Amino acid sequence: MDRTDNFRIRKRLMSEQSSRPERPGEIDIASHATLAYSSEDPEHPLEHLIDGNCGRGATRWASARPNATERILLEFDHPERISRLVYEVEECWQPRTQEVRVEVSSDHGRTYRQVLAQEYTFSPQGATFQHEDLRLDLPTITHLSLTIVPNKGGSGVATLTSLRIFAQAAS
């Protein structure tokens, strides 16, 4: 075989370590779901939400519309049994109270039930980062919806830094 032929291999430079360790049961969102969204800032696209970067200063998804409630919808290719949901929110520039609501559907998006409603109060001089790690028992989920209210009492832009989901172990 000619050594100039292009081979299709998966490779990475050894100094390029993943920003997070592999976790048992983690669902690769990009390959198991379609992500629908109401808005994205071209500088902070939806891909940043699931790019593996997490923690303070990580890439983030942000809305392109200030003061607008936004929605991100994961439409799973096949029903998933979700045991854990991990997400992060960071706001270093503006004091605001952002709300995140999580709803799930097991009937292909016809009906939803709320599993979480959480508010985060950010202050550039104080709290700027939130990490949520929720243990859940959600069998056969076809859709997972995140609704983000950017500021419950003023102005702001909806943002999320990272999103990870984990499957329940098969019984």
C-alpha cells in the first residue's frame, strides 16, 4: 500500500488531555440526541454546552436575546433512563437571578413533567458560579427540556456553561 494514502484513524496529541475524566454511564449527548434551541449567540453557540469544558471560565452557551426566556430541548434518538443530571452556570459580569427549570417527557414531547426549578443569584463581588449535580430516577425519557429565565427581576442574558447526563444502569 502506498504510504501517501490517507488513513481514517482517531488520534489526539498526547498533551491534549480531556478537560474531564470519562464517567461511567455518561451519555454522549451529541451522538444520542438532537438539540433544539430558541436562541444562541454566535460567540457562545450551543455546542459549547456539551463540548466537555466545565468549571469556572469554561466555554458557555448564551442566548442571542437579552431579557428573553430561552429553551433548550434534548430529543433523544431512543428513550433514555436518566439517573443523573449535571450542569453549571457562571455569571461574572452582572448581578442577576437566573432560573433554570428542567422538564421531562416520556411520550415524545406531547406532555412534560417538571423535575426541577432552581434559582441562582449571582453577584460579581460574591457568588459567580453554580454547579448542580442531581440524582434522578427517570425511566424511558424521550425529551429533556431546560427553560432558562435570565433575570427574574431585571435584565440579563440566559447562559449555561455545561450539561452532562448519565444513564441508569441496566437492571
